[in-house]
Amino acid sequence: MTTTVHGYPRIGPDRELKRAEESHWAGRTGAAELDAVAAHLRRGVWESLRDAGIGTAPSNTFSYYDHVLDTAVLFGLVPERFRHMFEAASDRESELAAYFAMARGTGELQPMEMTKWFDTNYHYLVPELSPATRPRLAGGKPLSEYTQAKGLGIETRPVLVGPLTFLLLAKPAADAPPGWRTLELLDDLLAAYSELLAQLSAAGAASVQIDEPILAADDGRAELASLEYAYTRLGDLSERPELLVSTYFGAIGTDALEALKRTGIEQIGLDFVAGPEGVGELARVSGLGDKTLVAGIVDGRNVWRADVPGKLSTLGSLLGLAGRVDVSTSCSLLHVPIDLDAEPDMDPAVRERLAFARQKVDEVVLLGRALTEGDDGVAEELRAARSAAPASFTDPRVRARLEALGGETTRVGDEQRTAAGKEPVLATTTIGSFPQTPEVRGARADHRAGRIGEAEYKRLMRAEIDRVIALQEDIGLDVLVHGEPERNDMVQYFAEQLDGYITTVNGWVQSYGSRCVRPPILYGDVSRPEPMTVEWITYAQSRTDKPVKGMLTGPVTMLAWSFVRDDQPLGDTARQVALALRDEIADLEKEGIRHIQVDEAALRELLPLREELRADYLAWAIDSFRLATSGAAASTRIHTHMCYSEFGRIVGAIEALDADVTSVEAARSHMELVDDLASKGYRRGIGPGVYDIHSPRVPSVQEIETGLRSALRALSPEQLWVNPDCGLKTRGYAEVEPALRNMVEAARRVRTEIGR
């Protein structure tokens, strides 16, 4: 047997990739400098895995933006609007410009749609396919990275997004005929994979990993004939490396196992963390025969130390179910911070329970050694692992309050709330945050470091709030926000003020492109020691006669974008967070705040990949939101916001949240959600994002007008709110101000057009 990992963080120990990319985008550095940073980061990953004792390290897991985008470029599947840029590219600078244009857009071109990678907080770019975009091998990135590692004396296993996953995650392009399915490109795509596998084999690659996480989802399980066809064809190639078909994010079912068993592939990777039932599935199909099982046994998505004795027990039950059992992580370590050693000042009681990517590699190596050498060979390490029993972090007061509240989460009726509303038709607002200028970030950093005192910090933050309020009044927005200058992140800000949470200093994780977040760690029972937002929101409201929204992050999102304790059901933890938010809403109302937004950006993100698991999830997710908001008065407008995700499957859940207004991403997905809502009879307020804030381009008035008219074909004017699709913190004022002015003007024109 050997040891491996499915992937590793690509951003660098000090977020070197982020800084290099943003310098390149700003024109301060060229392609050569960016490529040099990338080569250095790849080398560092491979060498650290080798030195840790990993048997086979992966390659082609690096990306400048997203591995699904890389796959589209690799196989020439470029949307038509960007094709001229690739065809005209004559050097590395223009190649990178075309690549980043697909992700970020240009002044004239809208970027590709972006959404969540399965049920994670990582974002991928959605391929746009049609019969006219024929797959072909158009790039050499996997071969180049394999060759780089080989030149360093390190043998790697190139990793590819699988053909089934790629095609099922893609969408038909606008020019695709009705009823056309992306899977119709499978034959041509398999021919391109075959050519790439032959090139990798000729270069000396002994094995290649092909990732098919779609098999953990209903969409993949419905296409098992295509799965077997694809891997029978690839398995029968005469010139290819060994093939590892890797699955993760859940069990794949006995039918998929049987299909893969019948093909000529040599290795199958299964996730026994997210899909522990996979052990039983393997037993029911009588194992994998002579194929190698790559056992995903160390959690690649959470930060808790592995239960080494328990993992060894699971591995023991797998022995005999395959020709060989290799030890791996459950999925790529892309989803966790790089190194716990970068957090020396963390509370030791919590720290000793944690493992980041570097420590998870050590756990994989330890488990592998225990299997091959027996307990005696790793006795000291096993004793240390067994002694790390988790501490209990419970608060009887929190549990008693929740028990006393019971299950009542019904808010005052629709008629009372409608009568209390005074917003204009097509009311304009924003999602919450405004640009985080260098001055704002500097003030927060100076305050954290003790270079300025509390009084000076508050003065600077209030000055920024004054500026943001004045700007919004000048632009003509109807419902204002305070801009959130005091907030570093929509989850971390609250985690820093809630008991039961701990935050990191360097625990960065990639969200998309150069965007990195530091997910806090929810380790114990959650409570709110004191108000968290009231001072800032009430100050903002004192500066204007227009309503200002209070901004909170909802319980589901607080869990989704944190590393959450695994010793109790998620629903129980969500109710604890909801109770803290309920107290905050009550305090905001006491100060006269009548618009309160409880963001549930991640509601769709956490939706289980399989239909039979969704009802239980939605029940506790909806319950926790309603627990947080059901105490609000009829005169209070409860808003919520949801980020980049496929929303069609949860329209009923959006309605069940009982929010007065829901704002959602809709610009990149061309108002698809509006039709979904209309078809389900959605009755509440909706703010479909009328422009994409993740692109630097400024939308025209006409473009926004077109989107609003499209929305009004399905929704009544009384339902429709007008807003960007997400917060503005990552943008600059040079983009934000003209975009908002265009948005307000577009709303004014449409109001006039409909006589309102």
C-alpha cells in the first residue's frame, strides 16, 4: 500500500498567489513574474509532501483561478464571446488576459457564471457548451506541471476533472438548441482525454487521477450508463497510465461501484468521511476485486484531528475488499488552512484538537505506517493520537434557554406586515458592504495592533459611515446600509463576538480566484455576551432620514463558512447561533431599526447532494432562520440574501424562511431564478441581482433596464427590489459609484414606464 492526498491548498503559506495575481491584474507585474510565483508555489507543495512521507503526490491541482475553468481551456471549450481573445493570443501576456477575462469579464464582455463547487464554499466557473463548441486537446497544463515536478526528481500523479463531472456541471450555451444536453459532447471529450492520457504516459506518468465527485450527487447517479461507457473506453486504451477514478463528498452507491468494477480502470477512490455508508456498499458488491481502493479516511473539509484508532478500525474493515488499500484524504485539502503551526497563540485547549492541511498529511502518513508496520512500528505516535481526547465545551444556560423556547417560530401574519410596509415600488438598495478602502483596512489593522486607541478607531469608522451614507443619499438609493467598514468578513466578524467560536490569524482558505477567507472554528456551545452591531447601525441611522438596514449573518451561513464541531447534529448548533441572532434583532428593534437583513448566503450551498437527505436539512435550516427572526415586529422588514448557487431546487425553502425580501444572485445566471420563483407562485419580495459585482465592469443603464423588464415578466412590481447581486467590499469606488447610479436610473426609468 501507499499514501496520497487528493489535492493541496494552492494559495501559498502567505497567500503569495493572491498577491501575485492582484499585482498582475493591476498591471504592476507581468506574466513572467506571475508564472514564477506559481512555479515556486507548486514546487513548495510537492517538496513538502515528499518530505512528509507521502507516497505519491498529486500534480495539476494548481490553478490561477479555478480547476473547472482550467479544464474548459484545456479542451478548447471557450465561450464564443471570448474565442477571439484566445485565437489572437500571441504570447503569455495575451494568453493570461484571455484566461482571466473568462473569470472576471472585461469592460465589454460578461464573465462566465460562477457557482459553488458541490456543497462547499469554493466557487467554480460554469462551462458554457453547445454543439458548436467541439472538445479538443488545446492546452498542455497537466503535462507541463507533471514535467516540472519530474524535473525536481518528484514523481507525481496528474489530476484531471472527470468528463462526467465536467459535462454535468456545465450549462448549455445561449445558442444551444432546446433540449440539447451537454452529455452529447461525451464522445468528443473522451477522444481529447485519450490524447492527453497518451501524452502523459509517454512523458512517464505511472498513474493519473480523474475526479468524478458528481457520483456523490443525484445527477451523477442518474447517468451510470454514461459512466460505464466513459471508463470502459478510457480503460481499454492501449497507451495510458494507470487510472484512479476518484469520488468524494459522499458515498456513490452500489450501482456506481458495480459499473466502475466492470471497467478496466485500476484504482477507485472513495470518501469514507462524508460517506461512511460506503463501507457497507463495498461489502454488498463483494469488494473491488483486484482493483486498488484509495480510501479517503482523513477529513479533507474540516479541521478536527482524526480519531486515529477509529480510522484504523475502518481501514481494517476495508482490507480484503480490494486488491490493495491505499490511505488518502477524503477529498482535496484545498478546503482547509495550510498549517496549524501558523497559529501559535491559539487557545491550547482548542488547538490540540485541530489539524490543518499539513497536519492532515501527517495523519495520512501515520495511518499508512500503522497499516504496513503494525502498532509496534508507530507506537509512540499512536499513543499521542489516542491521548488527544476531545474536551467538552457545553454551556447549560444556552441549552436551557433553547429548551424553554421550544419549537415556536411563527411570525406575525402577512397582512399585518404588508400594511406596515412603506417602501416605493422597485425600491433600490444594496446587499450591505461597501468598498473596503486601504484606509479602512489600515484603521482596523492599527486598532488590532494597538497603534490607535478605541476612541480614534470609532472616530475613523464613523467618518467612513458618514461618507457612505452621504454617497447613498446622493445616488438616490431608497434603503441604505452603513457599509460595514468595521467588518473584516461577514462570518468572522460575528464569530469574534460570540462565545463558542475561535478565529485564526493565518487560517486562509481559497474561495475563488484571489479571494481568500479565514473560516472561524465553532468548537462549543454558542452565545452572545453583548450586542454586536447595534452601536454601528444606530449611528448610521442617526445620519439620515432614510431607513438603514441592520446587517446580520444567518445561522446556516455561520455554520457553512466555519469549521463546525462534529460532536452534535448541525441542527442543534444552528439553533444556538439563531438564539444569539434573535437577541441581536430584538436589540436593533429597540433602537428603532426597521429593516434587518439576515444573510443566508449559504442556504443552497449546504443542500445535500442526494434528494433523500434534503428534507431533514431544509427542516433544520428553515427552523433556525425562523427562530432567529420570528420575534420581529410586523413593522420590521426582514431581508435575507443568498449568494452564487443553483436556487431552483430550493424555491419552496426560500418561501418557507418567511423573510419579507430575499435578494439573490441573478446577473450571471440571466434572471433564471425569477422564472423558477414565478412558476412556484412565490409571493414575497425578491431582489434579483441586476449586476455582477464579481466583475470590474460597470453595467450600463440599458443593461440593467433589460434585466428589470425581464424580471417584471414574471413578478409584480410590488414584489421586485433592485440591488446588486452581492456585497461591494471587493470592488473600488471607481466601479461602484457609476454602477449604482446606473442602477438607480434604470429603476427610475422602469418605474416611469410602468406608471409608478
